[in-house]
Amino acid sequence: MFHLTIRQLRIFDAVARHLNFSRAAEALFLSQPAVSMQIKQLEDNVGLPLFEKQGKRLFLTEAGNEFLHYCRTILQQIGEVELVITELKGLERGHLNISVVSTANYFMPQLLAKFCKRYPGINVILNVANRDAVLQQLADNVTDLAVMGQPPQSVDIVAESFMKNPLVVIAPPDHRLCKVKRVKLKQLEQDSFLLREPGSGTRGAMERFFAEHGVQFRAGMEMGTNEAIKQAVQAGMGLGILSLHSAELELETGRLVVLNVEHFPIVRHWYIAHRKSKRLSGTAQAFKQFLLTEAESLAAPTIVKHGRAK
């Protein structure tokens, strides 16, 4: 007969998610030896190995894969019990775990601050990552809600749009196209574009846009953050296509400008998403409703061609 603890289940789930003892330990704020010991005790209890090493990589065994399915079902049910108790207490206390793509982090703290001012007893955990990582967190059911620019086409995901997300072409203020009243797409072929990393929603939208319009853009340096792209554009290393939200400060101070390019801005939307099967807590439901009804008026920027966002 198994004698399992909730702590062991959570540690097993973390190791299965990361397939790395050290990264799981970091995520759980535990030491690596403590995680290894708990997994060994769990395997001794089960009577079968749950993980196996091939070279330097860690994999789930057949027993581990079966155990993971039931482990996550149990943890989800425990989470739902906690949610029910929290709901009975009302919104005076509660927890909100939200994952956002990196570009959304330019406006999400502002919105969270207003939400938390309204409900000061709520504890918020904000995870910031690229789109692929946020999707994985949704799939692993480790986040309540996710904010992204392009939700997946999955029947298991519920996604609702709450605010426009305009993508614009940014340039340094002395760029040759700044004086052109209406820039043709073909004129951009002379410039190189600074790119986000593969897996970025902004990069995916940019590549789809140019492909749809038959424009061959020159790929320049690849960078992992919007901040790096903005700095490189200011230095004259190329043009960038970014969410207007991520460049508001530089546009206000005149360090960057928005080029008036035909077919721009690329108007996308921000979405709030969660797993269809997930039971949202009262806190998560309240925040989702807050975004759907108030985010546009609180955080949406205004585009000004060849100038600043207001």
C-alpha cells in the first residue's frame, strides 16, 4: 500500500515538468539533495523507478508516465479544494498565479497594481516568459491564467481578447525613412530587421505578415528581449517591429520613432487564456473580468506616426 505525501507529489510533478533535478529544486525553493531524496523515497514506496538517466538527460519511465497522470489529477483536485475554501472566504484573501509573455510585462504590472489596490489581501505570483514557455505552463496546469498575443488553436484552451496589441515599425529618429510620409513595404527591403528569438509571438507575427505581403525582409541580429532590440535600433543597427506597449517610454522621450509604413500597425490583440477544464478560483475569475472590462481603458496606448505614443 502506498504512503504518499502531497509534498512528494508536488516534487515529482516539478521534476517531471523540468526533467532536471536542479531546475525543479530552484522552482520549488528547495535544495537539489532534498529533491533527490524525496524522489528516491517515492520510488522506494512505489516499488518501481519513475525516472531514468540516458547520458546526461533525465526521462520518465513507463511507470513514471503512468504515475504522472494520476499525480496531476490528485494535485488538481487538491487545488480545487483549496479554491472552494478560498471562495467561501471571499476575495479578502486569495492567490493568483498568472503567466504572461514578455511583451505583456510592460503593462501587466500597472494592471495588477490597480487590481491589488482593489483587493489588497490577494497574493499574486507573476511569471514572465516567451510564448512557448507560457503555453507549456498552461499545458502543465501550473498557472491559473495566461496573457499572450496569439492563443493556441486548441479545444482545451479558452481564450478571450481584452485589449488591442498594435505592432509598429520602430526606427532611430535620424533614419532615412523618418521624413517619408508614407513608407512602402518594398522600401523596407533595404534595411535589416532585429529579431526576437524563435518562439516569440512578436517574431511569428512579423514573419507571417511579410510572407503574406510577399516582402523579403533582411534578418539581422537575433535578440532575446525587447529591451535589447530597442537599444540596438537606437544604435542604428537596424529596424525593429515591436508591440507599441513595449516602446512607449522611448517614443515619449524621442529616442525612437514609429515609421508610417503602409499596412501598419499590425493590429493584434491581447488574450487572457486558461485551460477549459480548469476550475478558476474566485480571485482568478475576478481578475479575468477585470481585464475584460477595464484593461482597454487603463493601459491601451495611442499610435502617433513619426512621433510619440500618448
